[in-house]
Amino acid sequence: QVQLVESGGGLVQAGGSLRLSCAASGRTFRNYAMGWFRQAPGKEREFVATISGSGGSTYYSDSVKGRFTISRDNAKNMVYLQMNSLKPEDTAVYYCAAASDNNAYRARVALDYWGQGTQVTVSS
């Protein structure tokens, strides 16, 4: 089992940056591909990014590509999402997730564990 806790959300103006963090428990953290998803008011949960177990491969949605960067530190059991050039449409609750697969692409549809979410609000 993997337990996940997100942090780092907040209020930021358009064009600003935030770095989200996800702390994971468990001895086999490296075996899990990790992902970030988000859900805006009135919308379905949306894929943002995934990263392979080793950290060597990443996958991004078109809406965030070039602006967001997912990374991980397996020695610390941490996953991060660096968000730059934020837009009002990025406003959402952001969730960290772990997959029972170490492949970043396959993990998009193999998420097994979820954090509680952290609110990101971008003002125009």
C-alpha cells in the first residue's frame, strides 16, 4: 500500500509559479510510476503528467506541456510538479497518484492510490 500527501498549493496570479510536492510512504516507491491529475469545478478529473518508477521517462497532457515539469526523488519518496506560466484555467484541485506499473505511459490508466489533493487557484 502507498499513502500519498500533497502540499504546495495556493493562490497565485496568472503567469506565476507553484511547486507541488507529494510525500509517499512505502518501501517499494521506486516500483510505482507516479502521476498528477487535477479536477476543476464542474469538470471531470483530468490527466496532467506521469513519471516512470526510475524517473527516466515522463508524459504530459498537451495543455500543460512546456509549462509543467514532473520529477521524483526516490531516495526521499517524493514526487514534484513544478508549474510555471500558470493560467486561470489551471485552477483546480491537484491530486498525486501512484500506479501499479513503473511505465509512465501505461500508468495513465493504472492509478491505484490517490492523495487528498491540494487546491491551486490562479487569478487573472
